[in-house]
Amino acid sequence: MQRQSWVPVSAAQAERHPLYGLHGWLRPVSVLTALVALSGPVMTLVFALKAAALPPALLPAGLVVVALLVLGSAIWIVGAVLWFRLAPHFLRAWVELSLLAMALDVAAELLLRQWGPLPPSFGVEGGSMLEELATSALLSALPWWLLWRSRRFRVTFQHEVRANDPALLRP
């Protein structure tokens, strides 16, 4: 399959393109992004209440989980803001935010190992760190790859169209 080259267009040209906007398959992505960004603070509050009820010996571990959730919520909120502002640098930011989230997971895992396991009500599983990192990397890379390959995303966010796009011929 021959690789298509992409041509930058002005913001005005991109807005007139039929693929411009958060429509089609980008609409469910938008809904999921908003739901995750809004649910993060709620989950953080629930876990903070659970951490407050922990015995003193486990309180530091509970606070680590809450701190991780606060930072994770902030990462998703920043991602949602960039998404809904149609930021041209969204894909680069996605990679950076995903790497930050994975680094936070590793740091939290290492800190939690010092204090022992949390109660099952926290939902922290005892899986291997390598498996969790691989899963996180895959779950971050798949949407990035789909967006990078999407004509709709490239028109809307990066103001690029394929070199043979009929919309280039319109004034």
C-alpha cells in the first residue's frame, strides 16, 4: 500500500473540510475522555475516604494511592482540555502524559512495596510491575496510533490533508 503524504492547510481551510470536527468516531472518544476526566476526582474522593479509615500503619500506603489518583486525575483533565480545545500538539502531549502516568505508577508501586499490601477494598492487585507497564503502554499506544492514522483527526487537530484530497482544490 502506497503511503500518502500530508499537506498543511490553513485553519480556515481545515474548518471547511467535511472531516473537520469531533464527529464520526471522534465523538465516542470525546464522550469517554469527558467521562474519565470527570470520574477521576470522584474516585479520588472515594479513595481518600477509604484511606482516612485505614489503621495508622497503612495510612502512608493509602495516602500514596490517593496522591497517585490526584495526579492521574490531573493528567486526564489536562488531556481532556487539550482534546476539547483541539490542540494541534495533542498527540505529543498524549505520549508525554502517558509516560508521566506510567512513571507515577512505578513510583507508587515501589512506595507501596515498602508498606505492605493494602486491604482488598482498595482494589490494588499484586500483579507484576512489568505486566502492568506493558498493559499501560499498550493501552496508551493503541489510541495514539489510531489517532495518528485518522484523516479526521489530522484535519481537525493538525490542519493537514492528504496531498490528493479533493478539498485542496476548493478555494
